[in-house]
Amino acid sequence: MKIVLKHALFAVALAFCVAGIATPQASQAAPAPTVTMVINMDVIFTQSKVGQSVNSQLQTHAKALQAENKKGEDSIQAEAKKLSGQRALLQPADFQKKLTALQQREVDHQRKMREKSQELQLGQEKARAQIQEALRPILEDIIKKNGANILLDQSVLLYSTPDLDITTEVLRRLNEKLTELTVKPIPLSSLQQAPTAAAAKKPAN
């Protein structure tokens, strides 16, 4: 078994090892053996059945959001072109009023699209957290059966031998446990209401 960490992580690991043998008591006690396992979380999230379900739904939501954004932008551009053609027929004050209203409409549209994008991202994060929750007992069981006490993602490694990799086993067991999740945008207003609701339940002193 061989595992090579990136330099920064190795330095941190080495620092902890040095700290662990700095005292006489620590040097007298036999250190627990370190057994490391490796997993590729990118594979888990992209190749698992539930991961593919989530990604497919996210793409559908994203396309709908892009279509809505384009529709809004096209409408604003058409209105701007129409207003430009009416400029010679309008009083300066009336033209400025219409122009200001159109500019505000554009600002509102951009803000609305940003909010919807953030809401979709929150929905994605919730789905990812649900997958991680389903993974936890699977990982705990595999680690326990292998007598491991460290689990690293391949993204932090330069090299590790294949016998350390538990990705295939985790993927198989996750597919048996969870195949799909419903991804929905989470309204930003719900985040603002949460602290208020918690405060309302808190008993008065």
C-alpha cells in the first residue's frame, strides 16, 4: 500500500506526528496503526444513479432559467428599440420618464435572475447534502470492516495504490440504497424566515 500526499497536506500531517511524540507520555504509549482508505467523490456524485438523477434535474432547471432570462432580455431590448424610434415624437420629460422605467425594469430582471440562480444553487447544495447523508453509514461500515481510521478524497492525493480505493464498493452500495432525489430551488425568503421562526419558539427569559 502506498499513498503520496500533496506537499502542503504532508507538512500538516508531519506536524501532527511531531506534536504527538513531543511528550514523554505519548512516546511511552504505542501509537495506533494508521490505515488509510481512498475515495473519488467526483465519481460518486457523477456516476451514481442518484447523482445522475440530480445532475439531469439541475440541467433541466438551468435550461429553463436560461430561457426565462433570454425571454426577459429580448422583451427589454424590443421595448428599448421601440422607445428609441419614438424619441422624436415625445417630449424630453416623457422620454426620460419612459427610459428610466425601462432601465429599472432591466435592473429588476437582472436581480430576479440572480435570485433564481441562487435558489437553484441552494437546491443543488441540499441534494448534495442528502447524498452525503446517505453515504455516511456506508462509509462508516466499509471503514470499520477494513480497520481504517483515515479516509481521503483522491483530489488531495498525487498517487495511491488501487488496493486503497473503495470508490467502486461505495458506488455499488449507494446505488442499492438511493437512486433518485427531487431537486427543487429553495426560495431565498425561506432563509430569511428561518431565524425569525427560531426566535419565535425561543422562550422569553
